[in-house]
Amino acid sequence: MATGTLTRRSTANLGTNIKNGLVGGLVAAVLALILFFVGSAIVGPLEVAQQPGAPIAPLPWFMVVVMSFVPAVVAALLLTALQRFTGSATSIFVIAAVAVFIFMLFPALTQTATVGISVVLILLHVAVAIPIVWALLQRPV
């Protein structure tokens, strides 16, 4: 019957979520690096202010990699906490992921950069967010 499905709690644990997050981070890093190099070839160096008030400087490629894995690990930890303390972890996680994604778009939209650089930055955010969320929502094998 469907009763087992309705009452079954998530069996995912921290190790599974970290593994899935790192897989998502790896896919995100590969996609983001491709976009970074293609975008840089099309619009020129991606020059951004890496912190509020900092001078505009070219975005280094390794920051793209770091910022693919750091959110993946943080998201895995968040999902694990939600799974342990709530009954609707997936729904809350997706809502939180969308909210964080929208919040993280503001710096890309408010940079004093060209339209081309802004488009590439937005695409980089999309290329990182989707694989991470997708990987974390996969069931453990």
C-alpha cells in the first residue's frame, strides 16, 4: 500500500548528502568553467567587484571552482538539518534554494559591468545552482 510511502522518513544521512552535494558541485564547476572561459572569450575578462566597495578586478577562474563547491557543501548541510528536524525537508530546501538563488543574483545585476558581463555572471549562477539542487534531491542509491 501507499501507507509505507506516506509515513517513511528520509533515509538520507550526512554522508549521502555530502556525496551528492560534491557530485553536484563537480558538475556545477565543470559547467561554470566552460561558461567562464566561453563568456570571457566573447565579452572579454569578467571584471567584477568581488566584495562590496572593492575595486573592480578580473574574476579568477579558481573562484568559479571554489564558489561551485562551497555552496554545494553548505546546501548539503542545510538539507541534512532539514531532514533531521522537519517532516517536509525537500519542500523547505527547494524554497530556501530558490530564495538564496534570487538573493545571490542581486550582485550580478547591480555590478557596474557591461550587459555582456552581467549575462555571463547570471548564467554562471544558474550553472552552479541547478546541478547542486538537482544532485542533492537525488535519492541515495
